[in-house]
Amino acid sequence: MKFIKITLWSILILILQLNTLLAQEFQFPSEEEVLKAVSGDLILKEGIFKSGENEYKAEYVTLVIPENRTKQSSRLINIPVVKIYSTNENPVEPVFLLTGGPGQSNIWKSPKEWMLKHHDIVMVGYRGFDGSVFLKTPEIINNLKVKSDPLSSENLEKLGQSLNLAFERFQREGIDPDGYNIVEVIDDIEITRKKLGYKKINLFSASYGTRVAYIYGLRYPDSINRSVMYAVNPPGHFIWYPDNMESLLKYYNELWKKDAEAVKKSTDLLQTMKVVLNSLPTEWNGVFIDSDKVKIVMFLQLYHVSSAVMVFDALVAAEKGDYSGLAYLSVAYDMMIPNVWNQNWGEPFFKAGSADYDPLRDYESEMMPEKAIFGSPMSKLIWGSMKYCKYRIKPIPEKYRKLQHSDVETLMINGNIDFSTPVSNAKKLLPYLKKGKLVILREMGHTNDVAYLQPMAFQHLVETYYLTSEVDDSKYKYQSINFNPGKTFQDMAKELLGNKK
């Protein structure tokens, strides 16, 4: 078999677009400065936050808190906090940032600098990823690196067993798995708010962060001025459901059929997908093609419109006999999936599992229905494996696992073709938000589409809402989808093989 050497550029195309990788050396207090701290202490160090060519006055903080607040004997852990001062001498309520995941840092590389015109920006690290405990899981990584069929019962069982091994190792190392959940994250943020002297704060949340924001509003409603959520994830939806996937694919298909150039390539995109996925060859040009791997990576590429278009182009090419693009996706699984959360699979299993996982359900069979064109491969991989793990993650309180009414002023923003956080979920949450509003952006997908396809419109919408509570999405302009990608997965595969045919 020939080996495809994946370049850094192509990995960045394929991997989930992470907004929160550390890009600079942050000057947090030294270990010696933190050593004598007690629970609840906040050790501050003044410094400079660099963003591009700009520099801002900042404070780098270490928060010392219990690992598990429900246990009096719990050990202490450290969490990093960054406060960037507003450029305004008289700023209004600060903005606390809550990124997506779980499985990402909440110390943002590039926070929205325009917020600093009116607000301080505060980033409280996510326990389990940021700070003194990083839930790295080599056991899980090793069992994700399978030669073929990662969604088979055999491989799911191995993955579930590796989860159990990881949990057992955490406990041997003195890590309390029950301390890493959304409620504990929220309490970290709340104590930071108090220690920094803020009466009320604004929340700016994306994807998983919107769940943190919503439960924060239920838990501490008097602490929040206004909350902006984009790519909304309400209770019950850390699981990607097959019916949502099918519905969104049908929507894409309708757009496809209205595009004269696209129809020339395939009269029915869904039929093309069905035929191709049911008849994948086992290799292309000496490169092994695994159906499960293709589907898992394909799902992640459907998050955003630009990469979704590349997926559709690869399917059409395959129907015509060129399977290079799908071969590329199959190989990409081995590079992408084990590392997708910086090898920290403990984060999503603890935080998402404690919030939404139901041990009485059989996700292995539910997530890939027999008649489904695509199903929900990533849900099957993650939640289908959990039934084979003996360890049971302690769920957060039931009242935070279901929808309930909130009085917090909340603006939700969602793309209408978001495969990760479907807009149907935001619509379900809306009736429970007494002061909630929802903006739906047509022909947009997940977080990066919402925030970056029309960045000035996004800035105006968010900034206006924080300052006035008015919802002004007038600067967004409708943009139809161009189904002709500039760069294709087929191009990448052939270039990497040195095959220009």
C-alpha cells in the first residue's frame, strides 16, 4: 500500500477549525507564587496580551479551587484566567468568553478585539483541558487507530474497554473523574466573576460553550447581564441525531437541484451519496479506503459550508469513477480523529457524558439506522462505545439535563445548515427563554460560518445587542452556495501521491 504524507496545510483543512489554540507565551504566576494558595485564592500577575500587532493591558491569573466541590476532602487544582482590559476608561459589563468543544482550551488565541472598545474580556480556562489537570487519554487514542471498521461492534467494544482503562488510570493518579463536568466549570467562572469584582457580566459562547452559558443562566441568573450564544447546543444535544443529519442533507439537495451547474454533475445529490457510500471500493491507486473512516471524517467536514461543498464534489467524482477524494478522507481519519481534541478525549467523555449520556439507550444501533443514507457516524463512535465501559460517569443534576425556563436576556444565532448544532435545537430552546431571541442565518453552517463569513455583520449584531438589547441583523446579506470548490479533496490526494492524472 502507498502511504499518503499528509501536510500541515491539509490537516488544517480537514481538522475541526479550532479557535482557541494558545499562540503566545502567557506570563501566569509562578509555581512558587501559587504554592501557598488556599481554596478560592486568585493569584494575579500584570502583563500584556498580544493579538497580531496589537498589545493590551492584561492580568494573568491562577485560580485555586477544589477538584470536586461536592467532596470536602477534595484536592485543589489550578485554573488559568486571562483578563484583557478594555481600551475604554469607563467600560460597561465585561464579556466572558466560552468556547466550543468540549476538548478545547478556553484561553482564546484571538478574542474579538472589537469587544475591547466597550468591555473587558475575561477567559476562564476549562478544567480538564486548561490548568494543572489535562485529561490526556493514550488508551483511547491507541484504540482509535484501527486498520479498518472503527464502527464495528468489535472496535466499539475495544474503545469502550479503553475508556474504562483511562478512568481507572485517572483514579490511580488521584484524579477525581466526577469533578470534570459543566456545573464545576460554571462554578469556576462564577467565583472568578466575584473575585474580579464584577457585579454582572455578559457571556459570549459558541457550540459547547452555549450549554455552559445556558446552565450558568439557570444557576446564577443574577450574575448575567446579557448572553450571546451562537451555534446553540441545548440540553440533550451532545448526541448528533440521524434524523437531523438526514434533514440537513435533504436541504442541501434542494439547493443543489436549484443550481444549474450542479445539476449537470448530478441530478440528485442524495442519490449520488447513497450509491457511492453503498458501493465504495476497498482501494484507490493502492490506497486503502475504509467506509467507516470516510463517513466519520465526512461528517466533520459537513460542519461548514466550504468543506461540505468539497465533500459533495468528492461524492460526484466518485460516482464517475474517481475515488481519490474519498480515499483522502479515509486516510485523514488516521491523522485527524485520534488528535481531534489534542488527544484529550477525557474532556468530551466527562463533560458531554455527564450532561447527556443515557446508559439505558443503545446508541450503537440507534445512530446508524438501516434505511438512513448517512446516519450519525460520530455519535456511534463516541456514544456507541460507552455501553462497553464498566465505569459510569456521574450525571450532573437532573434539572440541568433538561430544558427549563430562563429569565436571562439571550440572543441565539444559528446557521440553518449546521450539522453539529442544528438550528432545530435552538428552536426547541427558544420557548424556554422568556427574554430570548433567535437569528437564523440562511446557507450557513457551524461556528466559523456564523462568525467569519460576514464578520462585520456578526460584530454589529453582537455589539448592538450587548449595548442596547436590540437585535439588528440587517448587515447580513444573503449569499447562495457555490458548489464548485476552489480546491478539492481529489486534488489534494493526487498531489500528495505525486500523481497529476
